[in-house]
Amino acid sequence: MYHFTALVTCLAILLFFFTSIQVARARAKFGIKAPAISGNPDFERVFRVQMNTLEWMPIFLPSLWLFAIYISDPIAAAIGLVWIAGRILYMTGYSQAAEKRGRGFGIQALASGGLWLGAFGAIVRQIIHG
């Protein structure tokens, strides 16, 4: 069973849901009517946090699960928590100013890359060595 990875997956989904709520609140606050996605830079940054999180989920989630399956559930979950922390830093930084998003982005990108690289290496090793 992969309880730790499942829990981190639920937390990542919760984070994405939270970003969706933030966009809805920003729409009301800045008067941006759907389907518009521009018109106020403060709204646009909140919207980009949600969209960037969505863009990274298909990279992060399969990598997280493949790492858990082929290497370790607890290690995958720990790296997944780093990804979530990076996304939170990205969200708080980017919500303030575009130039403050870099550190959080880098942390989550490294976590995703580590998960993918570890999973890929373990899968190739399994194929070669049976």
C-alpha cells in the first residue's frame, strides 16, 4: 500500500482546490467577470498561480506515483511535501509580485525533476536487470 503517497496526493489536490478558490475571490475583488482572464495585474497573478499549478500537476503526480511504486512510498511522499511547500512559496510570492515567484518555482521544479528522474532510473534499471 502507498498510504503516504496517497495522502500527499490528496494534499496536492487540496492545494489546487485552494488556488481555485483564490481565483474566484480575486474575480470578485477585482471585478473580473468570467470568462475574462485579464484586466487587472493583481488578478492575473492569482490566476497564473492556479494555471501554473495545473500545468505542473501532470508532471508531478505521475512522477510521484511512479517513484513510490518503483523506489519508496515514504521517500516519494517526503519529496511530494517539498513540492507542495514549493508551490505554496510560489503562490505567496507570485501573489505579491511576479519577480517573487522564482524560489518557490525552483523548489517545486527540482522536486518534480527528482521524482521523475528517480522513477525513470528505477524503471530502466528494472527493465535491464529484471
